[in-house]
Amino acid sequence: MNIGIVCYPTYGGSGVVATELGMALAKKGHKVHFITYAAPARLDIFQPNVYYHEVSFQNYTLFEYPPYETALASNIVDVVKYQKLDIVHVHYAIPHASAAYIAKQILKEEGIDLKVVTTLHGTDITLVGKLPAYTPVVAFSINKSDVVTTVSESLKKDTFENFNITNEIEVIPNFIDFTRFTKEDKDHFKKAIAPNGEKILIHVSNFRKVKRVADVVCTFEKIIEGGLKAKLLLVGDGPERVNIEQMSRDCSLCDNVTFLGKQEKIEELLAVADIFLMPSESESFGLAALEAMACEVPVISSNAGGIPEINIHGETGFLSNIGDVEDMAKNAILLLKDEEKLAKFKENALKQAKKFKIDAILPIYENSYKKALAKK
Ligand code: GMT
């Protein structure tokens, strides 16, 4: 198939899933055209069958806000016509699904029947999408897509609850590429971070409020107060980072907390970790937690959104109510003090992650494209 992929090219979340899906489809022989405003972070442009079309939008003195959606729709029309795309798969509803709808209508006038698959990822439904400023357009473009998918059952439920949806929704979970996310031997690195055999906890996010990174620090503080020797690695960057750095100084945790900023080789950091912390307020899936599990790292998380669909309480980690840092710390201490239990949870985490292997999920996406193409 000749597939267009529209996504945000930024770190984390929907852009990562879209990019890895596109590259895997290209490896299987499909031609994949990325249509974005910048090259996606994880995109290997020099791979056969992968093409990148940068959305060009000309600015004008009248525009306080350049009309990205108009530029994107025009670019989709152009790429579909000249690269003869069969289908466009948009990731994250705003504004990609409505831009694809506009493109579809323009192409229809020219006798081209473009099929659109929309994948909803999370905050496009649970946070920003449900703001009154966007709701009518989000609902309309979901209903007008040929196929709609969500990354978890929880997000499917949220979509029906928050919008007036008349379309069907199929759940296709996110996936793991085990050629990348596999525990490697990084003992030398572990010794450098934790020279006295301290346990290593890790958190990876874009440091937005929804991630509740302050709860990571509070949980860690309680673990230290509980008498455990441990180190905390904080990976990523975003609006809350400055506050969190101040907070860790205020709790005198500086010696045990390392801020690593944005990192490419997350798998190398996960290789040295004993526990992954994800206390999010809202999380449609929690791909970062699944990546940790693939690297044999159990997860201490909140029970928000789709997290319970991947992190199994008492097997691959533990779930606590949002904000219950006492419980998260108690669970972490329970695991970290019992080597046998920790080893069992590491094994379970890997076993669970294997259910989300990319090879199993890819054919489900291919089927959804076939379903869209068969639509009248
Ligand atoms: O929250 C992010 O990191 C970005 C956001 C996105 O849509 O770009 O992530 C969402 O999509 C990811 C991939 O499907 C999911 O793993 C995340 O759980 C989800 N984030 C939220 O729901 C807050």
C-alpha cells in the first residue's frame, strides 16, 4: 500500500507511535509518506520506502497565528495526488483529522476517493480535545473518518463519554519494537550511577502537569525516609522541570536525584533501572511504562486511564490511586526490599510486554487500512 502518515514530529507519545509504525510498515514493503512540519524525532529517512514531506506554510503579516490546518490540508492534497496515496493515517485528532477531512473533500471534487484512518492517542480526547473551543470539530472529524482507532479500551470509553460519536471505534494497542527495547548489560553504567549498590528508580516524561512529576519526587523521598538506599533518574524535559528541580533541592534530595533532560537512548537508561515510576493524572496508554517493562523494569504507577491495561497489579508492578504517594512508596519499598519478588516482577514485566510485540500489532493496523479501503 501507499500510505500517508500525519503526526506531530515531537518527542514522546503519538509522534513516536506514528513514526515507529510507519518505519515498520516500510520494512514490510509498503511505501510510507510522512507529512509533518518537521522530521519526526525517531524517523530514519534513509530507510527504503520511507519518504518525508515537510508541510510548508507561508506566513503573512495579517496572520497572528499561521493557519497550519489549511497548510496541512493543502499538503495532504498535493502528496495524495502526486504520490498516489491509497490512504492517509492521522495520529492525534487535533488538527490532523479535520485537515484530512478537508483534503478528502477537495480530492472528491477531482474524482479521487481518499480514505482516512484516525488514531486517537490521549490528550486529544481527555484534555485539549474536550475543551469547548475544539469539541465540535473533533467530534465531526472522528465521525467522518473511514476508520477510527484508539490505543486502549479506556480511551475508547472516554471518547464515547466526551463526544457525540456515531462512528465505530476499534482498539489497537501501542506496541514495542524488541529489536530496540531489550535489556542490555550496562553494569559499568549502573556502578557509575549507584556505586554503593543503591537501587535505581527512573521516570521518563515530557514534564507536563498531567504527568504529576512532583509525585515521583514525593514517592522517592518516602522511599529514602523508609531507610532504602536509592537513586532517582529523571529523564525528559518540559514546563514542570524547573519546579521539580527546586522541589528536589528543597527536600535535600539533590545528591540522589539526577536530571538527565531529553535522551535518545532511553533503552540504555532503562537497562540499569529497578523500578519505573508513572504517577500520571491521566494516561490513555502509558507507552513509556511498556517500554520499561520490555527492558524488565516493573512499574509503580497510578491507576489512571489505560495504565491498568498494561501494568498488572501485583504481577508486573503496582497500581495506586492518583496522588497516593504513600501507597506508591510502600509498594516500591516492598519490591526493592525483596530480591526474589523483584526478580519475579522483572520477569513478569517482560512477559507482559511481549504481548505487545510490534509483529502482532502491525497486521491489525494493515487490516484497519483494508477495512477503510473497502468502505463505500
Ligand atoms: O502525553 C504525552 O506524552 C503525549 C501524548 C500524545 O498524544 O502525543 O501521549 C499520549 O499518547 C501516547 C501514545 O499513544 C500514550 O502512550 C500516552 O499515554 C498518551 N498520553 C496521555 O494520555 C496523557
